[in-house]
Amino acid sequence: KVPALVDGAFAVWESGAILLHLGERHDAANRILPSDPHQRMEAIQYAFFQTGGVGPNLGRLGAALRKEGDKNEEMIEIFGGEMDRLCGVIDRILANGDRDYLAGAYSIGDIMHFPWLRIAQNIGADWITNRKRVVDWLDRIAARPAVERGMAVPS
């Protein structure tokens, strides 16, 4: 299954599990998975929010939009509406103004959301582009040097 990571004799698949594994096993500085129990759980919950909400709904919306021939407008409306709702949740999380990233510090929660929502932003999805805080959050993530390098692969 892709994505997959082989770490010694241990194989991990699914992007959320891979990020959790990397945070627990290879992030001694706690850059992507905080050591503080409250902040750690926030980071994990935002990763799960992506895997249970944003990822599946955006995937279904994309499939409905890419369908050859007649589009199923009902499915586009349902999944587009759900993406609007989910981006509204992200907007409210960022609304307090006391955080640059979902869990405060950059974490696995931000990493999980970025590639999915950046594509939607780049194609002009109004449920992102009409939310300044969400756009600013995605732009902050995009400006991180490691993200720039990662997004350039395999160029």
C-alpha cells in the first residue's frame, strides 16, 4: 500500500500512521509531535480530523468532478458543501488569533491537511479562497523551507 515507510524491520502504511510513527520515533526535538500531553493530543486530533473528514470528502469531491461524461451534481453539491463546512471548522480553529497553526505549533495536523487543501486552493475552491485565515495558514505552511523542499519532489 502506498504511502508506506519501512523503518528497519518495521513497515508502516497510511500517511497519518507514518507521521505519528515519525513523530514518536524520529522527532527527538518534538517539532511535529509535541511532548506536552495537551498539545500532543491536539496535534493528533487534527491529523485524525483530516483522515476522517477532509481527506475522504475532498477525495470524493475530486472523483465526482473528474468523472467522464455527465457529472453527478448532487454528489458535487454534497461533498462541496461538506468541504465548505470542514474549512469553516478550520477557520474557527484559527480565528482566535493565538495560533499560527492548528495545534499552536506546526505539527502532524498541519502536515496532513496541507497537500490536500493546497491543491484545492490552487484551483480556486471558494470554500478556501473566501477564508483569509485558512489561506494565510496554508501560505505559512507553504513558506516553510522543508515544505518547499518536499513539495518540489520529484522535480
